[in-house]
Amino acid sequence: MAGNITRGELKAKMDRGEEYVLVDALSTEHYGSSHLPGAINLPYEFVDEAESLLPDKTAEIVVYCMNTM
């Protein structure tokens, strides 16, 4: 099931120690300078590699990127 979660909801998941995969969809440069703890980097131009980076088909996946609004 796909949906959106807020920053607060993600923070609560992190605080509770819930199991999920956190994916940073920003560029490698942005990831290198700052990313959320435990996040893996998967910029959109490498989305074809998602299957090898995210092999657990049952895992909850949370993807984040930059909001310019």
C-alpha cells in the first residue's frame, strides 16, 4: 500500500524502533552531506538498482526527497 507520512510520523516510527527501510532519493552529494540515520541512498537516476538494494519484497519502504515548496 502506498501513501504519504509526515515528518512527525516518520520521527515517531524512528523513536519507536519500528522496522522499515529508509530510502534517501536525493543526489549522492546531498546524501553525503546530510541524510537521516539508517537511510540508504537511491537517487532517481539509479532506480533500476532498487531491486538489488531492496531485496525484501515484504519490507515497509519509506522514501524521502527534497521538498522545494
